[in-house]
Amino acid sequence: MCTSCKKYHMENLKNKRVAILTENGFEQVELTSPKEALEKEGVKVEILSPQKDKVKAWDKKDWGIDVSVDKEISSANPAEYDALVLPGGVLNPDKLRMNEDAVKFVRDFMESGKPVAAICHGPQTLIETGTLQGRHMTSYPSLRSDLKNAGADWADKEVVHDRNLITSRNPDDLPAFNRELISALNGKP
């Protein structure tokens, strides 16, 4: 990439704000990797949650780090953000999909056309929004039937980008997931 192109790219992303919506039990690397990749590009990232102060990660086989919450989901406005990230972990999306404020926030994002990026079990929250009919996507393999039942066309791929929806299967796909999210924030389909 040429030097002036790189500078434009960085300046363009410095004006962007991305929300990461999560609950206790998110898969640690599925939050920390996209957050770090976005911040490296100059994007302002905020952690949203039904929890008030902090959320606790799940790190492969045991509890992981605590992450500070920037804003409670009940007071968050989707219009304030340019993209939404939904990390996985088995506990996290199961809790989010039972929270009306979280489901409404995600539905509003899906309907806005702004990028929504969900990885691993993260798409489980999307099912509750009723916005998956005819969407092409991927996820952790155990969600395949659930997503098909919600009307999605599921594929076993590293990353699937369908309109504003970006999905990946698992932590091994994070490099492709992060690249696709950053590309979408730069306005590239």
C-alpha cells in the first residue's frame, strides 16, 4: 500500500467507533484480537454489556481476564457506532439472546446496514433478531442447524461476508475475520 494511501486509511478509521457487545463467558481471544486489531488502526472501541462494571472472559478451559465495561447496553445507542462485534464463547451469546436490550441493539444494527461481525458462537445472538432469512454465513459448526432453522444459508468457511454481516467459525479464523471487519469499516464490500 502506498504511503499516502496508508495515511488516508488510518485517518479514515480514526473517526470510527466500534461497539463490542458481550456478557460474562465470552471467549477471551474472540474479544481481545478484534479489539487490538481495530485499535491498531486507530478505531475507538467500546465494550457494551448488560453488566455495569466488568465482564469475565472464558479462556479455552477456564475463566480468563476481566474486561471493563464502557457502557451498559440499556443506555447504548446503535447510531453512535459504525460497526458491531459479537464475540463467541458458549455462555456469552446464550445470556445476550435472553436480554431484550441486547437483542434490540443487535437487530437495530442489522437493519441499519452497518457492519455486524460475529464469530464462533456469537451468531447465536443474531438468531433472536429475526434478521437472518436468506443471509449467507458461517459459525461454530454446532450452530449450523440453528442458523439454517433461522433462515440462513450456512457454509463451512473461514469468513463469510454477506452485505453488512461478517461471520467466522472459530479463533483460528481471527486473522481473516479482523481483516474483513477492517475492510468493511473502510467502506469496502
